[in-house]
Amino acid sequence: MEYSSSYYLENARKKSKQMIFQEALSEYRLALRFEKNKYNRTLIYVELTRLYRVMGKMKNARLELKRAFTEINLQWPQNSLFELIKIYLLAKKQDHLNADFKRQSKIDQSIVLADLYEEMGLSAYYLRHKYILLISSLASKDICLKLGPSLPLLNWYGGSSCIFALIGFKTKSQSLIKKTREIANHLNIESCTGKYLIWQALMCDYNSNPVLSAQFFKEALEKYADKLEMFDLRLAVQTLSTNYFSRGHYQEALDVLSYLKHDSFPEAFSLDREERYEKNWCSIGPAICLNYSINVSKMVQNFKSVMSADKDEKWELTLFISHLMIGLRYKKILNHTLEDIIKRFEVLNMKPKDTHSESSIYWVIAGYLKYDIAKEHPHKTKEFKKFLKLINSIPYHPTYRSHYNTLLAGYYFLRKNKSRFYQQYEKALKLSQSIENKWSIFELDKMKEEFDAR
């Protein structure tokens, strides 16, 4: 028996909320099969884009988003400076858009276009397409402004504040986030307030304030978790968990994952183990650091299926690899398994200066592993020093800078340079304490204890 598109669409939404992703995808495909209206098909593709984003499949999300653009005859831009300049200089008219789309009200048209460009910006961030990231903000500015106080305008101000923070315009990003807050206060809708807090948290992190960022994320989740869309909830939970993990707040990093209400995180990167903390790969690192009983060797055997994910899934894969590596470090598994994981990362062709802010933790963990290896094999000290130069090229962020300073103290520890070690120790400790980085403080205390015992 065949049903209408709306029937399958309703089922898809139910399955999505239940996090039964594969069944949701099937229902969405059936909805598309029976939907002929180009405008409605565009809306379905936007929902598919967001579902794939929840699942962590950013390349699939971009594919669905491009299909949404195609449905209404909207051109997908090239990731180039020339394209950015062209959009800046030439006003984009919407005369060429599909007839089904143009039959909608001006408000509905603007809302859909705003959603499309917002998703374009998110896709560009995850897939490291910096010009498309800027284009997404530029192309949607007038569309959102004409809507007046609304969720699209809130998202434009919030997203643009993050973009300006990422490219180093701190004052501009702060003025935009202020407008985001004003829109949220004007709308006085809980879901919009929650979304504003997420943008505020992201902007604070990109402006080098991880402590304040964590506070805003925490407020968003404690007050509005049940009001947020799943894709926003996922972003907030995983980013906050990474924030905590990177600063050694391991229990908090685990606790925040409970907001997802399911042990198995997005199917694309979930490890289906019996133990609770082995089902969710985001919990691997902090759980091991807290000495939870996890069979790391068995877990590492399962990484091969995850490693087969497309190399364009840089954000998720980098974080996943980081969690595996911290597990190997704490269990002192420094063998060919570690080498295989590092080689898999190298396939991503990521350099420190190009790595996402959240996933730069990979370079930190790799640095600590190389430090451990150099302690056991002194002839590897030069290799460790060379790797420190890579970590030093990560765009400035106090979390990663505090780890770099700690590792540099480690280098002087290995060289038995007492005066330089204590000088670097004090520098690293001061920054670590200012951002409550318990992890680097622990590493520093351990180094100092060993050095004092010499």
C-alpha cells in the first residue's frame, strides 16, 4: 500500500527524534519519491541535511544540501576568493528560482533561503571550505535583515559573530553576538534563547575564552536542552564535552553526554560495545582518564570500520582518532597500532593551522605520546622537538597553548635543563591555571615531581 509524501515525512521525523537514523533516512527517501513539488522537495532535503549532520556524516549532509539548492535552481558557489568577490560586488537576484518556490510567500521564501545558507556555512566549517563559509554569511545578510526579528536573523547574527571570531575580528564578533542576544530577548521563545546561548558559547571559544564558553553551553543545556533541535543539541553536547575533555574535566565531559539520552551516539561513528562507555566513542577518552574499565585493545580492533569513513569527514574523524590515542597512551600501548592510527590521520591531509578549533586536541595528544616515547627512548627527543614546532603552529587558543607550553617544559625536562625547565614550568602553570586546565596542570606537576627527585 502506498501513502502520500506527508505520511512518510511524518514517519521520518518521528524516527529522527527517536535517533533511529537508518529508518529515518529510508522514510525521507520515500517522501521524496512521492513529492513532486520542488519547494516541498527542497524542505525535505534540508531536513535530510540536518539528519546527516546529527549522524556526523558531513559529506553526505553537503550532498543533500546541494540537492536542495538544485531543486530551486540556486547555484552552489565555488570555494574560491574570486567567487567571494563576485558575490560581494554583484547583487544576487532571485528571478531564476524555480516556479514552485516563487509561488510561496516572500516570508517563506526568505526563511528557506536563510536555512539553506546557514547549512552551507556549517558545511563549509566542517569541511574546511573557508571561502564558502564567508559566502554563506555574505549571501544571506540582506535576506535575513529583511525578515526582521526572527530565528533566521538570530542565526545570521550568531553565525556571523562566530565567523568574525574565527578570522580574528574580536570586536566585530562581540557586536554581532550582542545583536543576537537582542533578537533572542525580543522573540522571548525558549528554543531561540537556547540557540542564542549556543552561538554565544561558540563565539567565546573562538575568541579564546574556553571557560566562559563552557558556562554558556552549560546554561543552554541545563535550561533549554528539551527545546533545542536535535542537530543543535548534538553540536552543543559534543563541543562542550570536547571543551571539558581538553581541559581535563573528565567527569564533566562524561556527564554532559547524558543530554543525548541515548548511549549510542550517531551511528556513523558509534562503537557498539556492551559496556556503556564503549558504546559512545565521545566518552572513550574521559572514561579511560577516570580509570573506568574499558578493554582498549578490543576497542582498537573496532576502529578499523570507523577509519573507513570518508577522508572528508575531517572534524569527526580527527576527534575520534584523538579519543583512541588517549586510550592508547593511558594503557601504554605504544606499538604498531598507534602507528596505524597516526597514518590514518595523515590521510586526512590536515595541518595544525587548518585543523578545526575543537579537533586540534589531536595534536596535543600526539604531542604527549611523542613525549612519552622520547622519555623511554632518548634518541627520539629530536623528533619530539620537531613535532613541537607543529603544535606551535596551531592558531592561538589558550587550551592548546597551555598544552604546548607544558610539552615545551617536557622538552627541557628531557634535556635536563634545570633553569629552562622551571622557567617554562611557571609559564605553563600560569596559563593552565587561568583557564582551569586540570590536564596540563597534572602533567606539569608530574614533571616537576620527577625533576625535583633527580
